[in-house]
Amino acid sequence: MSSIEVLLDTTYLLPTFGVRVREIDSSTLMNLRKLGLSGEVRYYCSPIIWVELIGKIARESEARREDLEYLVRESARSLLESGFCRWIYPSEEAVKLAYRMRKLGHRDIIDNLLYSTALTKGKMFLSMDSDLLRFLEEVGLETGILISHEGLFRLLGSNR
């Protein structure tokens, strides 16, 4: 059985760093983890995520008035060293596409780079970003690689 290869949007990593995401509960995280451990899904991360992760974790820390440094250190170590996610970098083609997306009006450069990396590397992009989906549809870019966790669960459920 071959695995579905999925590049993770930052949103799916936030709970690991103690940041709650309303649409991602513990059951969802457990199911995503099981899919990775079973080999049905192979997860990928891009180093680009650190820019967004650090910013969101810092805001969460300020909102809670709590230092999350220990959690950040342990979560970062786990993400970097566990092997659960493989690391991929954007290609020249991905950078050009991300730039084109920005010029076409999509201002979230992190999402542009993640999407274009997934597209050019032949991966699905696990994201719940409806603004990105709308933009892709409006400008005629590929939308078939964009999938939410619900979509991923449905896709795998239909293959069993």
C-alpha cells in the first residue's frame, strides 16, 4: 500500500506547541497521528513554518501571560528529531509560483510557499484555509492538492 504524502500547514502543528486551534480537537490529532504511524499518510514539513509558528506561539504566550519556552523547546525537539515528519524545502519553481501568487493578490507568503512547495513536490497540502482555496479558484490554480483533515479522513475511509 502506498502512502498519501501530505505537507502540513502550520495550523496542524500549533497544538503540539500548546496553541489551541478550534477546528482541531484531541480526537482529530489522535487520528492524524494514527494515520502517520500506520504508514497510510506520510507527513512533511517545510522550515518555512518556523516563522509563523514562533509568531503565533509568542502571541499565545503573551495572551496567557505564561512563558511557553519549555514547551517550545520540547515540542521543537520532537518535531525536528522524531522522524514523524520529513523535511522538504521549496524548489526554485515553488519560489517563483509563490511570488506569482503574491503578485496575483494572495498576501500570505507563508501559505503561498507551502502551497507551491506541495504542488511542485507532488504532495497534498493539509490546510483548512478557505481564503487560500477561494484565491486558487479565482485565479485558476490547482485546488485538488488542498485538503482538510476531514477530507483526508474521508479519502482514506473510502479506500479501506
